[in-house]
Amino acid sequence: MLIMDVALRRMRAEDIPQVIEIEKEAFSQGWVGTPFRRELNSRYCRFLVAYQTAPDATPLESATVAATASAPDSSLWARMVSGVKSALRIEADTQDADLAGYVGIWLQGDQAHITEIAVRQQLRGQGIGELLIIGTLRVAYEQGMEEVTLEARVSNFIAHRLYDKYGFNQAGIRKNYYADNREDAVIMTTDRIHTGAYRGKFSSLQERFLERYGTIQIEL
């Protein structure tokens, strides 16, 4: 279970110091830091941050509830897709809220490429990484991407299980990809996300996430 209320939104310039802290904690000393300020201004790049909302904060609009009421098609998929367009506003000012994690996404052709994803060490295992994956897929749908891809260390079996859960298939190996120890990277890529089979899978996974954690709060 989540130990705090966590939501996703687009990264802002004032988030960069905290994001750098999370990046340094999550990755090895050999990792080349990301030029966040420059990439924030790129139309090909999207960063989402997971932030802790105030305990008494109430969403002014629930993506799933609002979409259920307005969508002519009552299917879960229709509700979820409609929910992508519904920005979730939190009453409390979140500018100074602690960030729990982030994900970087490059939009290249018809492919959304996860460049990095990280959660604060003390908050791992609480569903935040999964929420970041859900947010990434929603960005991919919103931007008309056909598939989502990433690289993961061959030894990172915990991450592999999460990616496999969301339909990422092993598509190849990048030899000596990581500078710190020359470890290989596994290339993992989803099937085409607009197919009926994948949309059904993603809808089911979001429903299970909602059942377990109670909410999906994402502002794209």
C-alpha cells in the first residue's frame, strides 16, 4: 500500500534540485547527469514527477469518476482514455511538496522512449514506480505514439518484472551499456499500444492499481 498520497504532474524548473537528488541516489557515480533545464524546453521530451500531496488534499476532479459520468461508452477503456484529458487539480499548493520520483520520456518518431525512471530509495516498493509507468503510457497515448521502449540492466530483475507486467517484451541487448561496470542493457519494448489486446491489458492493469491504491492522480 502507498504510505502517502502521491500524484503525478509535469516537471517544473523549480523541481530540478530535488530531481537531481533522486537521480544521484538512484544511479551510479558513473552516470552522466541529465541536463534537465535544457530538456524541459524541448518539445520532444517530457518529464513527470511523483509528488506527495497534502494528507487532507482532495482532488477537485477525479479522472475515472468524471469520465464515467460523461463518456457515452461505459467500458473501462473509454473511461481511462477520457481520464487522460482530465487534469487532476489538488487544492493544496504542491510547489514545495517533496518529490518521490520521476520519469523522463523522449518522443522519437512513433516511439516513446523512457530515458530514466527513479524513486527515492526510502519510498520504493510502494507503487510509485508503477504509477510512473502508467503516467508514461498515458503520455504515449496522448502524443499518438505507437509503442514505448526502454533499457534496463540485465541484473535488475525487480524492474524487469514491473516492465513485463505492463507488456514490455525483451527486444535485444545493448552490450556494455552502463559506464560504471560495463553491464549489458536489456532493450524492452511494448507491442503496439493502440491494438485492442494492449488497450484491454492496460485498462485491466489500471483497474487493479485503482483497487489496490484507490486513486490514479495524473496531470499531463
